[in-house]
Amino acid sequence: MKWDLDDLVSPADIAEECGATRATVSNWVKRYPDFPQPLTTVARGRTKLYSRKAVVEWYDRKDWAHDGPYSLKAGR
């Protein structure tokens, strides 16, 4: 399967882009069953990569997305 490399983001990328901690992103992954599934895993299974577009769409659907301290960008 081919992906647009600019669309792939790690949990660390997600945290950096929205001004959250990695722990916050980890909690989103664990607590929200509708959080996007990873597209692939790299670094010998240690790092999951997600679609930036899917994460942004998920984030924008959340009620707290517009009132909270985080701001997730659709691209760099």
C-alpha cells in the first residue's frame, strides 16, 4: 500500500502539532475508540504512524476541539 509521506504522523508529531504532551495523545488513543487506527508501524513495532488527515478530522469532530488548549493543523 502506498501513502503520502507528508500525511504520516507519529504520536509525537501529533503532540507537537497540537501543543499537547505525548501522554495526552496516548490517552486519546486508549480512551477514544473512534481515534483513527494506525496505518502502519515502524521502528520494530515501537512507533505507530497515523494519517494526519484522519487525525485532524477526528479532532475536529470532538466537542472540546474548539474550546480546548490544543490546535491541530491540517498540514505543516
